Amino acid sequence: MESLSLLKFQGFHSVPDASLWEELGKRKLESYKLSDSSVELIGWYNTSRSVHIGSRVTLRAASFDVENLKDGNEKSGDGFPVRGILINTNTIDEFKKIDKKDLLNKVGNEILDDIKSGSATEDPTLLVRFILLSFADLKKHKYIYWFGFPAIVDPTVSFQTPASKEQSMKPLLSMFAIEQHKCLEDFVTNPKYPFFLCIMKTGEESHIRPLKDWEKLTGIDKECAYFGFVDPCPLEGNPGWVLRNFLIYIRTLRKKERESLVCLRQSITESKILLVNSAMVENISDNAKTTFVGWEPNANGKMGPRVIDLSAHLDPIRLAEAACNLNLKLMTWRALPELNLNLLATTKCLLLGSGTLGCAVARGLLGWGFRNITMLDNGKVSYSNPVRQSLFAFDDCKNGGKPKAEAAVESLKAIFPGVNAKAISLTIPMPGHFVTSDAEHVEHTVKMLEELIQQHDAIFLLTDTRESRWLPTVFCAMYDKILINAALGFDGYLVMRHGHGLNVSPTTETESQQRLGCYFCNDIVAPRNSTQDRTLDQQCTVTRPGLAPVAGALAVEMLVNLLHNELGNRAPCPSTNDCASTEKSKVSKLGILPHQIRGFFSTFSSVLVQGPAFNQCTACSSRIIDKVRDEGFPTLLRIFNDPDYLESLAGLDELKTDTDLCDFDEDWTED
């Protein structure tokens, strides 16, 4: 009597590529967020030559592209597809609490149902599936995971093979006639189906057909048919894990006491015929009586999850970028789902001034995820700067000091190498600062500043003097650029946004409201040289040290709010009632968007101020913009040398004359 032994299968070994975890981390932050719903995946397996490699299922970033899964009967360039689901928990405790047995049974019963319904005949990939249970620790770039490959354990059917390996798995070519070898050799070289039918009639060539052709076969063809599968296992006496569910599937089609199965491996000489004995049963068991196995052991050979730490393998710059974006992306999970991080990252910011305010604003921009920052300044770092200006250090002051813009950019890149930061050393031409012999150089400087403003999306005015803010204000009004202005006094600050450009046509009733004023709209005199005849304490920016960080932070917050307003630079200022309202309909996604914020450290208070544009403003009025646009540098040169001319252009001299002509009736009457 033939001696039999229980048929044993080599389990799958999961091989997830690092790109799989990187893609999971990205999708967790940007798409899945707090969702723990299952996600479809695909993996791949192939035949293996080495017993040291074994049966492997590989996964990579493309595993998330399930729409690329080909027909179940076709092999892709990666191998034969394996369907799977990903369940990524939000906490490690959830990972531990999930009932692993129930999860395996759930997917296993789906396989059993597909066998019974015939779905597996149309799509054999339904016979082989996997579960990936994971927890992503995105702060540490660690992933805890556990793979399961559900296999049916039917108590009514036992599969056995001859105890001798030579009898249980025989060379494939030894079982068939020479004329039948050609078809088998061709199929081994390029197998199309993971599971197939091999029709072997005596004296005829063999034929390979997909499983779905079973019902098309004649009775004789069915008797001559061998069920076959592509075997990922390289072991001499054992088949791979894919056979477990396939055997149950075969039992639903025909019930033979002995089956001879075609095991296709790496080559035709390594391929086998597997002899399998099974108990005779009428029907496959009910789902309720069926159990499932398949959780993969860990590296220690015990039942438990595995851990992969990507931090040691990632480029430090990429690690920094992921870490910097982490807090921002977490905002979109609950606190601020509308936050548009791509908008912030692609917005080009020009900072005019790289001193106390410039440093504060630049750091705030980095924190919000802005990645395109240009620093402009004409000064050098002095020994008094590092204690108040956060981007500078002691070494920047040596040997006369580094150019401020250059030192600031170096510091930004040292803090975060992924930032696209540029330095521009440039002196902004100003009214009241006379131009004599170097007019050509000044003209070049004006053109360079104009081009810089055109090339950027948002401009910050952070310079020391009032007059240095005039020319950028003109250009921003001319080209409708977002302009955020921050200025400091001794114990007070101003943060404001300028109104939109004059060439913008209103498209809504809201936009047709009066344009918001600029920094110069409250003045009835032109800006002049403010450094003349000043003592040292009047020439230096003497302020309380805490002002700049507060004003800089508010300036950045104002820009972020403005960028998320659907009206952008044309967003109106809310009314007093709107400012006090908590109704979401009264505010934007990030809250109200004021025109001006004036803060006072002496009383630790701030007020919101709104001011309309002044028709005779020396910077943003149509008289000035049209004159500069039409005549260009000659007009600017005259303004630099004669601020009175600027007042005349704006119409301030007319205003003063009208005021002087106002007489009051000297005949007073009393009631």
C-alpha cells in the first residue's frame, strides 16, 4: 500500500519596497488622513530559482495603482498580480486591538464565496489575496506592519502526497510524450496565466487554456485536462502557498481521488507534476465551518508584526522636508481641511528689507511652508544685529560684516535646505535722496526692482525708512501685486495690506467697494529724506525687542489669510460687526482679513483700522501711477531729486491751496 503524508506548502514571504512606505506616508498625510477604511492594493509574485529566496510577494509604490491591474489571466512586467487590502490604523493601540483572526476569516470567506459563485473562474487572481495591516509613525518614519495571506482550511478535505519526494513531485517532461513538450516549453518561457488548464491527449500536441474555458471543454477534454499553476516555490518536495486555495477550487469542478497537477517553475526542467490525493466529499463545506490561516511570521519566526525604520535610509534633506510639512499637513486632517499647502509652497515672496522685520517674516514664511523666498537689502550685518535679528550669528559680523541678504539666505538654507532662497543686494531709490552723477546706475536699479516685483506674487515692505517704501508701493499698485507692509515704532507696530491695483476692473458688488488705502494714503506731504539732521537714536530703529517678532508673525498670517480668500488682493475689509462675529459666513477660512492692525505694547492692545484709498495719494493714486507708467525713469528721477514735484503730481499742492482759501465768517452769532 502506498505510504502517504500530509501535503505541506511553502508560505509567502512579503517583500515591501521602501517606496511602498513612502507612498503610504504621503497618502496618509494628504488623502487618508484620519480614515482607517480599507484600501485596495496589488502585489506581484514570480517563480523563484533559489531556495534561499523562496516564494515572495513584492510591493512598491505602484501597488496603490489598482486601476492598472490587468485581466486576472494576464501576467504583467512585474509578475502575476496578487489582490490585497491595506488597513492602516491611526494609533498603535488600534493596531494591537484589531482581531487578526476575524480579519483573516473575513477576507478568506470572500475567497470562498468567489470560488462558489464562479467569479474565480473568470478572474483567478481572486484565489490569491493578502492583507496588510499597518500603523505609520510619520514623525519617526517607522512603519509597523503585518501581512496575511488567507488560505482555506476545509475540515472535510485533506490533501496528501506520496511520502517519497520522488513520487510526489516528478519532473514534468517525464510524464508527457515528446510531441507535447513544445507547448509546455513555450508556456514556461512566457506564462500568461497564473492558473490554467493543460489538455494532454495521447498522440496529440498539448494545449494550454485559461480556467474560464473549463465549461467549453468536451467530456473527453475534461478527462484529459490537467490543472496547472505557476509555482513560486523553489523547494524540491513542496508547492507554494498559491496552491492551497486552488486545490479547493479544483474540488468544486471535479472530485477525483487523485489529481496530477502541473507545477510550472523557473524552467521546464525544474517544473514538476505534483500528485495529490484527497478525501472524497460531495460539496465544499459551509463558510461557518471553514477556518483560515495565513498570517506571516516575523523575522524571529514568531507570529507577530514587523517594523521598518526608514529614517536611516532617507536623504537628510528629504527627511527635513517631510518633517517640516508634517505639522502643516496634519492641520488639514481636522483643524483646517481647506488649507492649500501647494498654494503656499508655490507662492513667490519678495522681502524688501532683511533686518529685524525681514528675519521675523522669513522665519514665519518657512514655518507656513513657503518655499520661494527672495531677500533684498543693501546693508551688512553689524555686531548689534544678531541679538535682535534671528537669521544672523556672530560670525556674520566679522571682517566688516556679510551682506545682510546673503547672510539671511545662507541661514534660511541652513535651517531648511529645501528652501529656494535668493539674495539681492540693492539700494532702493527714494524721494529726497538726490541722484547726481550716477543716474544710469540708479535707472538700472529701478528697472531691476520693477522686474523683481513683477516676478514675485507677494511683496513684503520691511525697510527702515518711510521713503524707501514709496517706489515698491508704486510698482505694486501698477502691477496689482499683493503688498504687506510692516513698520515699527518704539512701542507700537503697524501691519497692513495695500489695496489692489488700479487696473483691476470690479466683477462683483463686493469688489466695487472703495479700494483700500496704502501706507501713504493718510499723508498730505510727500516722503522725504528722513535721515537728515537726525541724532543717532533717531537714525537707528529704536524699538522694544518684542515688536518685530509680533509684527512679522502678523504680516505672514495676513498673507496666508489673503491667499486663501477667493477674492485675493481684492478682498474687502470686514466691517466692525464682522470682526466681532463668530459666524463662519462672516469670516474667511482662516478668520477675518483686516486692512490694518495697529498694536501698542504700552497697553498690550491692538486695534483694527480701515482706511480707503486717497485720490491724491503720493504713491497709489492714478495720477502717480499713470505718470510713472507713461514717462518712466525721467519722472522718477525728478521725484527722487524733488519731493515737492511729487506733491504737485499728486495734487497735494492744490489741496493745500484750497484749504488756505477757506475763510470763516467773522460775524459770530449766538443763539
